[in-house]
Amino acid sequence: MTSTKPIHSFHIPVMGLAYTIDSPIRVAKYGIASVISIMDDDLIEKMTAFYSEKFDIPYQEITQKIQDYRAKRITSYLNLVDKIVKEKFENFKTELSESKTALENFISMLPNKSEIKKGLFDIITEGITFKENIVQFLEDNLHPGDIDVNIMTKLDKDNFIKEEQLEIEFNDAHAALRGFANSTLNSSVVLSAGMNPRLFGYFENFTCFFPDTDGVLNKKIILKVSDFRSAMIQGNFFAKKGLWVSEYRVESGLNCGGHAFATEGFLLGPILEEFKEKKEQLVNSAHDLMTKALSQKGIKVPESPLELKITVQGGVGTAEEHEFLLKHYNLDSIGWGTPFLLVPEATSVDSATRKLLINAKENDLYLSHISPLGIPFNTLKGTTNELFKQKRIQESKAGSSCPKRFLALSKEYDPKGICSSSKKFQDQKLQELELKVSDLSLEKYNKLKSSITEKACLCVGLANASYLENDIKIKGQAQGVIICPGPNMAYFDQEVSLQKMVQHIYGKTSVLRITNRPNLFVKELKMYMDYFQNEITELSEDLNASKIKKLQAFKTNLLNGIYFYKSLFNRIPYFESRRMSILHQLISYEKELKAIDIPTLEPTP
């Protein structure tokens, strides 16, 4: 029986709409898990056509005229990826059994203490019955990396046929879930961006998410969370329906790529400590609730709690950080996202954008307000999307033609929904602003105008890189490329091979040429301090008692985080060469934070 134990101690999280759209096809044969976004069915359909032609597989187009086309497109693509990955994996095993060079290259990518690595070494050393032994060993121990999918829960737009609103099950996220559930994949759906009770409830419609008679899950649920409390709330919500959350994927609130869901000053280190201390509580609470729900549904109850993994992602950049997180917090895997944007063998990025990433410095990576969701969004200066957007603004043609409408969530001007990056929305907002112009200072007017026009078309911008890389024709208004790396990108400045990046993760080599990269915890702390200072500036114009209380709590949480880190770095057997430097930084940030004054309300005369 083939082992299902993960081969690697890292995974590649979802990045944008396109950057990991075909990562499993590229890396799964090496046992590397990765995550596909299944939000853009138009991109997905084009990738189905592209890979069907590349691998000489019959292709039947699924047009928008077909009933339930969104879900069917997603199922079709995932089935195709599953088929390609399985074929590539079988071919890879054959190559490993016939070529010692290929086998040695593969061994060089395995974790240092890997049992598979040791087993392969033993077979090579024996040498006599190499071919026969290696074939059986590979069959017993290797398996492809997981082909997981991501659904951003907020992207659950209502859909219409002319003026008739369709049933909730045809909402975007609902249809995406159905597309995954109906696929041949035996993997997980990663839910990000918080709770969507209607979507979470929809999982009950699919038996594949419930344990079978042997207590095995055909398809699993992973929740991306920012803290323990949200994990407990969301996990119990699922458990009450008889559904098990198999993994909590903890992500840094700010030191991440894409949308940034900042906590209220809670830092990653203390958050992981809470998961470490209370994991058993998380397991037992969910198991008790799930047991009751399964009994009521007449489904066989697993004899013991199902497996629950805790993983983390956001800003990890060195082998020492990787090892520390795994060992100190008893984690199951570490997410490495942003650095893989510089690995052509792993991610779908056009050459011009990759060059921009290579040259990016700290000041080029910033937390923007370009997302139509109204959530801060990590991005990069100088993208082609920014150039096209500014050109339209200068020509008084601000806004996107909005061809895909995945973010058409505002009902302010249209009951069907409209996106705040669209020309239709921005024209309306700019007209309203002009009516108020006489009451505003020039500074205030320009600030309000910028807040309207800075919204970018993420739907197109986050998909275009894959079209450009694969020479797929891009139709419609020129939007260019939007890229969403985390701040960690500033310290990676060269294109690297998959083999070398994996070796970097495991400490066998280093791809870092920049020597002043801060520790991931210290970097996140600095980002939260900047965020805190900006919140004070933004709120000073519109203060009330509630906002002041929130700022005070934020400051207290940051200070508590600093105290936690000062204790942590004084006692852990990691980062010893930089220990004093890190502690000096923490003391400096503590003084800086204490000196920040929170505004107070003027007394009523």
C-alpha cells in the first residue's frame, strides 16, 4: 500500500488567480503540494483548452450557454489536472528507476531527515538488485503532491439570467465548490477570507466531505485563519453539521501576499503559541460536536478524532525560520508562496513581471487600497496594470470595462451588483464628488478622487500573467498585469530553479544574496507598527470613543507581542548569530511604540 505521509515539509499556497493555476502540473510529481484558485472559470476554461492541446487530450469547450457552466468548467479542468499529474508521476517514477542522475537530483530535493531519502540511499548503496528494489520502493513510498483548490469565501456574487436572479447554489463560490466536489480529485478545498455561513452550509450537500464507513474523508476542508478564536468558531460551525476541518492554515495578518487581513495587533508568534497550547481543545471540541451531528444524520461516527493539521504561511524566507516554525510550534507544514514567484518551473508568471519582481526593493512593495473588496492588498509598484490605469485616469476615462464581474458585489447603483473598479461605478462616484467640490479643500478633493479611481480590475489583472506566459490571446480593454507578492519579495533577487529553491528551504544552499533581511517576526512587527501609525492618522479626522478604545487595545496587543518575543528569543536555540541584533530591534520598537500617543476626544464645552 502506498504511503500517504507528506514527502515535503512545505507547500505552495494559492497566489492570485493565475500564479498557481497550473502549479500541480509543474511540481506535484515531486511530491510538492500546491493550491489552485478556482474563482476565475474563464481563465480555467482557457487553461483546459491549452493543456488539452499540449498533452493531446480531447477537448470539448464549455461555453456560457451551457447550464451550470461555471461548475462544469471547474470540474473539467480539475479532472484534467488530476489526469495529467497522475501520468507525469508514473513517468517520473519510471525515470527515477532508470536514471541514477534523475534519482540523485530528486534525492537532493528531499528533506535532510526524510525516511524516503534514507531508503533511496540504502538501495543505491546496495546496488545489486537496484532496478527491482527501486521500482518497489518508489511504488510503496512516493505519491504526487496534493492538488488542493482555493475558494475566497467573499467572492460569492449573485448571478442572473437577464433580470431573473438564479438560486443561491449558482452564486460564484457555491458553483466553485460544486465544481470541486464533482471532480475526481482526492484533496482539499482551502477556504479563505472568513466565514460565509451560506457557503459553509452548502458543504452538507456533498457526501465526499463526510467520513466514509472507514472514517476516511474523500475530500477535505482547510480553513485559512488569522488567530485561534476564528479557528474555533469556524471549525465548530462545520462540526455542528458533521463536517471536519482537517487543517487550519494560519497566515500572518500583514506579512503575506494578496489581501491582508490585519489582526487587532495580535502577532504571529503569540498566535502560533496559542495554537500549540490549545490544539487538543480545538480537536476535542470539534469531535464532540461532529459526533452528535453525524449520529443525527445516521452516518457512522469515527472511533477517534480525525487528523487535524496546523500549518503556517507568511514571510518565511530561510531554512532556519522554516525549521524553527516546524519544531518549536509542532507544525505540519510551512507555506512558501512569494519566493516561488521567481521559480518558472513552479508558477505561472510572464517574463516582464518576473523581472519586475527580481528588481523589487522594500519600498517597491506596499500595502495598497486597489482592491474593490475594500481590503488592504499587497502589491508592487511599476506594474503594467498601474500604467494602464493611470493613463485612463489622465484621459478622464477612469475605471475598467469590467468584463468578468467576479467582484461586482456592490448593490449601491445596481441590484445585480457592480464592481467599484468599473467605469460605470467610478463615473457615478466622480459625478457625486463634483457636486460637493465647492465644500471641499483641494487636498480633500484630490484625496477623495484618488480613493475612487485607485481601485483596479483584479479579475483581469491577476489572470493576465498566465495568458502572457502561455501566449494565449487577451481580448478586451488593456489591463496589464497585477502581481500580489508579500513584502518578503524584497529579499529575493534572482530567478532560480525548482531544485535550488527546495534546497534553499531545507538549508542545503541559499538563494539569498541580500544580507539585511529581517527575521520574519521582526518584519511583521514593523509592518504592524506602520499600520498602527497609519490607523491613528486616518482616524484622527473622525474620532469617537469606540475607535480610541480599539487603538488602545491595538497598542496593548503589540506591546504584549514584543514582550513575548523578548522572552522567546532569549531562550530558543535558533537565530543565535542574530540574537542580539533581534533583541536590540525589539527594544527599539518597544520604545518607539510607547512614544506613540493615541489621540483623545476634546472635552465637550
